[in-house]
Amino acid sequence: MTVEDFRALYEQHVGHVASGDMKAALADMVRENLPQVFEGVDTPREAPKSYAIKNVRADGDLMIGETVYDMSDRSIGLRSIWELHDGRWLAARLENFSPEEGAQR
């Protein structure tokens, strides 16, 4: 998958989160990693007020997307690490990053 192809997939995933469709967002994740993928990670639990995709990139055999979600009480910098599983790209891990410091380049 090219980075541009992944960007389209990642934008669709972020759109699910932004619309509050958490069921669709979870369907983009590695099922075996649920629910531990959320342990210790701050994630949107409802639709954010706004969001900004900060970075989309390849890192070896992984794809990485980084978005800042503006919630009513805080901003969440969320990095998702995607892996190829049975021919389908799925989010396998989540990490937070400081929205003020920005995403990795």
C-alpha cells in the first residue's frame, strides 16, 4: 500500500471517530488487540468538536497516522500504528502524543 492509499483509509477511519461512529472505528482495529490497545491511552469516547490529521507516513512495514482531536474539555493527540492482517490494514496499537508538541515527522 502506498502512503497515499493509506491516507485515504486513515481519513475514512478518522471520519468514523469524528462522527462518533465508534463501532465502525473499532472495526478498523485488530480484534485480538481489543480491549488492551486502549489501556493507558487517552482516546475520544464521543465525537470530537473538531480534529486535524497531522501526519500520515510509512515506517518500515507499518503505516502510522497521527491526529489531534479537540474535545470539549481537552485536546487528544492520538497516533495509530497499522499493520497488515490477512490482506487488510488494521490499527494494531495506539499511543498518545502531546498536541502542543505536534506529531512526529
